Amino acid sequence: MIRQRKFTNVLAAMFAVFSILVSGLPVKANELVPSEDLTGGASAFVFRGSSKRPQAAGASAAAFTVSGGSAGSPAARRARINAQLAAARKRKADAARARAAEIARIRARERAQKLRLSNTLTTRAEALMADGKIDESIPVFREAIKNNPKNNDAISGLSEALTAKGIEVAGESGNQAAIVYLDEAVKLDPKNEVALAKIGDVHDSNGRNSEAITFWEKALAVDPEMSSIYLPLGLAYLEDGKYVEAESYIDRAEKAGYSNNEMRMARISLFSSQGRHSEVLAALEWIDNYE
């Protein structure tokens, strides 16, 4: 009888397990608990609880899901990547700033060296000018300006050297080759009245009356006291038939002390052109008495 009860108990247990497998329902180990057989007190497996519900939430599958804030989550990985990228960008920006600062320091040193060299060259060129070595001074002035384009002393010095060279080339005949030097002198210093006046003189020597007037007027605009231009400018206006302007400059020449025969002949020519015969005779009489 005892063996028969044991065998019956085993069969009951096997039948319970077989029922679970056949039904396809997932059964967790902790849902089966041993229990005494109702008939003989032997152990058998039965479901915990009457409805086979899952255990408490702590034992459910959801308990094994990694939370969004855990170290291995996609959000955490993206945060780490973004932090690394930001750090890399900062390192590059810091390196770029350091390079820029170093380049700025190097360029500042180079500028300082060029400024010193420009000043040295200017002094040398001025000394050459003082010694009358115009041709030698011009390239030195140019080099000084190359090292410091804002070196006003070098710019002014080169303008003066080119003016001197232009006057030398023009000579007594008014050689037109001089205009190349004189034009550059004026470009360097638009208020170089000597260069402006000499350009007018070269134009006058080559029969370009209107151009001569233009440059002489520019020279006088810079220096109204350049009295050596008064008489030539008066004669140029007389030649153009502008008698009012001509007489004005002839008068200014006389007041400046140019009471010579050339000035008187200019006045006679002016009076004659206007039909002022009595004044022509008076001027002629003055010339006779002066002689």
C-alpha cells in the first residue's frame, strides 16, 4: 500500500508538470512550491496562489530593463560623445588663439624692425641729398618707404629729390623728360609747389600755354607768395587773350619788385592789345628814361 501511494504521488506530480508543458504557459520556478499530498502527505508541486499571477513587480521582467539614466543608455552615450566633441573644439580654439597671438607677436617685432630700418634709411638718404648726391638718394628713399609706407619724412624727402632731379633734367631748354620725375614728386606730395611750378615752366617752354597756366595756378594756390610766377603767368594769360587776368598778374609782379624792361614790355603789349595807346607811349617813355 505504501509503494502504491508513493507511485500515485509521483504520477500526480508528473501529470502536473506535463500539464504545464502541454499548455505552453510560461512557468517560473518560484511558481511551483512543494506541498503535501492530500491523501498521503507526500510532496507534490502546485502553483503558488490560485490565479497563477506573476509575483511582485520586483520579480518581473521590467525589473531587468536598464533605465534611461543608466551608464549604458543611448542618451548617456550621446552625452559622453557631445562632451568629448565640446572638449575637442575648445582645445582647437585654444590652440588657434595661441597661434594667432604668436603670429601677432612675430609681426609686431617685424614691424618694429622695419620701422627702425625705414628711419635709418631716411637719415642716410637725407645725408646724400645734403651732399648733392640726388641720384644716389632716390633709391634709398624708396627703400625707406617700402619698409614703412607711412614714413612721411621719407615720402617728403623722395618728393624733394625727384623735384631736384626734374629741374636738373629740364635744364634751360625745358626738356620734357623732366615731367616724369616732377609728376611723381607731385603724386607723393600734392603740395610740392616747386614741382608744380616747374611742370608749368616745362609746358610753357614747349608751347603748351593752357597747361602752363594750370600748373602755375596750382603752385600759387599752395604758395601765393611765389612771386617769380607772377610775370610768366601774366604773359601766359595775355597770350590767351585774357587781359583782365594778365594785367592783374603784371601788376602783382611790379608790386613784388619786378620793375624791369621785361615787365614793362609785357605791360606795353597788354596796352597795345587793348588799344590803350596813351599808356603805351607812357610805358615807352619810361623805358627810354630807365635806359
